[in-house]
Amino acid sequence: MSQMTGKNSITSKQFNRGLLLKLIATQTCRTRIDLSKATGLTKMTVTNIISEFIQQGLVAESEEEQTEVCGRNPILLEISEKAPRVIGLLIFRDRIEAVLCTLSMEMLAAESIHFDSLTEEQLYVYCFSVIDRLLEKEKNILGIGVAAIGPVDIWKGVILNPPRFYGIQNVPILEKLKKRYAFPIFFDHDNNSAALAERLFGIGKNVQDFLFLGISNGIGSGIVSGGEIYHSHRGIPPEIGHISIDRRGPLCVCGNRGCLELYANTDIVLKKLRAAAGMRASCDGDSRAPVRASSAKLCQPPENASFAGFCRMPQTAETEAVFEEMLQDVSAALVTSVNILHPEMIVLGHDCIDWDERHVRRLEELVNNRKVVHDQSLLPVRKAHFGKEAQLIGAACNVADQMFKGALIL
Ligand SMILES: [Zn+2]
């Protein structure tokens, strides 16, 4: 978008309506008085807007809050049952998911299609199919939010050239969806969307600056800066997975060497864990085995085990060494990002949700020991509130956020 383009500015009334709705939907404020205090708007302004919301079926008054104090109890406000719903669409390497949510991000229904091969045409068919199934359940829809694996062009709504995506490139997904559906449709990167969900409704609700890190078969990130998702002018999201942790390391598909993704993506680490567990099993009885398995069952290397599976198993020196190496690698790239961004929190998503809490604490320790600013303040590392659903809920949040900013008028 050119800097010279004229802008139809959002009126202050639209802005105030969006803000009040956001505070109610996120349960930050439950009463008119709280809304007035939180926004600095007069009680009259708040009362007028809430009356409009109630008339429109956006907000409902719930049962009075029981308090010990004498006098009238305040009436609690919540998003109405009659309020429009939002649809989130998530495009991953191995599946397409769609979710139907309230404006408070309660999940009402979900649909998904899994695949191990895909053409561009199939991608559209699958997207339409999961959305259509949700539309059969609900007609009162505010809009559709899309979240996709990167790299993407956020402004054009195009999935550019994700590695390991069956050779599919330059997918104009936003344009295709807009041709088929009459709703407002918004597009963003999957980890930006996850960061948005955590910022609006999750662990980052009261955090102005944080970094979302998602580790799966790729490693991605989303940045919240000054309370907003960071969007570059070029529309390309941050790619923490391609921070080099060894400039002499192996060549990455991106052209750089020693990218974090080459060492610490889930597939690679699970492969190392299987090898570590397998060595333990096959070496049982072998003098080189430092840890003896106590039963035959424990000797079986878990072929399809996830991080959660490995964390449930009794730990050995070998498997712990693999986890430690992964955490050292991840912390190296994280510290580089932390020294540039100085976030208040790091939020972990995707397969990090399966990590044991002691691995999260170890990562926190490594990052805090190595970051350049040592000012006694701990940089917390936390798992996402929405867990593995953060990207999917985030897709739906791409619509809600536009409503909360006053850009979608009802
Ligand atoms: Zn790379």
C-alpha cells in the first residue's frame, strides 16, 4: 500500500465500540463501571454504546454478581448467544483445519482434512470443504480469518514458497476465498495468528512485547510489539527458524548456512531421540550402555513417539542429552532475537507444548543467562494458553481483531 493512499479513517465512535466489545469478549471488563474506568470514556458514553450492543444482539446482560456489599449489584456483561460467529481456517503442511468460534473464542465446532500429498487445486477444494461444513451449522457469520504456513505475503494473501509443501508455490488463497464467500476475509501467517490469540485471550493478554516461538517440522515465530502484531511493510513475517547458529554449518534451503531449523525442528529431534532410545535398547547387555533398562518393554524404541511420549518414558542420559542439545540450539537463536527485540515474555507453541516443564525451565535458564541485558528481571518462557490450538484459534482471531479495532462495522 502506498504511503500516499488516502485513508477512510475509523471514526472515534467505531473505535470506541470496537474497544468496548474487545474488553467484554476478552472478559477484561465485566461491568459498565469497569469499562468506563478502563477506557476513560464517560459512564454515559459506555451506557449508550452498551445499549446499542444489547439492541443489536451483540452483548447480553447476565445474572447479577453476588457481592457481600449492600446496594445494587452490578450487572455483568458478556457476548450474546445471538452475536455473530467467526470462522478460522488454518493451512498446514499435513492438514487443513477450520473452526467455528464465538467472539470470545469458545470453540463451537471444528473440521479438518489430513493429507500426505497435495496439489494447488486440492488445497482450494479442501479449504472450501471444511468452511462449507461449518457454514451448514451456522449462518450468522461475521467473517473468515485465515492463517497459513510461511513464507507468506500477508498483504496480498499469498502463500509464497513453503519448503516441503509438495512443490506448491504462490497460492493466491485470499483471492480464491473472496471469490467464493461474501464475508469479510482476513489473512495472516500461522505464528502471527497464534501470537494474536495469545495477546487477545491468552498468556500475553497483559504483555506488550512478546515473542511466540512455534517448533514443528519447521520453526516459526510471531512478534508482538507495543501490544500489536509486528507486520513488516513488505508483508513477510519473521523467520526465527532461519537464524544461523553456525555459519560453517550445513546449507539450508533458504541459502544460509547452519539455520536453527536444520538442528532443532521436531522431525530431526525426534529422530535423534529414537536413535538415543534405540541405542539403549539394542545395547542392553552391552558394556557400553550407561543405563540399563529395567524391563523389556522399556527397551523398545518408540517408533511414533512424540515429545510427550519421550517425556513420559524414564529418562536416560542419552535422551536427556538430545533434549539438552535441542534446548542449547533453540536458546542460541532465541538469545539473538531477544537481544534485538527485548521482549517481556517468550511464548512456546506447536510441539513445544509436549515438552516437559523441566525443559521449558531449562530453556528459560539458558536464555536468561545469555541475554545481553542483565537487569535482575527474569524473561519468562511459558507455554501458549491455547496449546496446540493457538494457530487455529489465531486464524479466527484475525477476524475478531478487526472487529475490536473498529474496522468491521455492525
Ligand atoms: Zn535457512
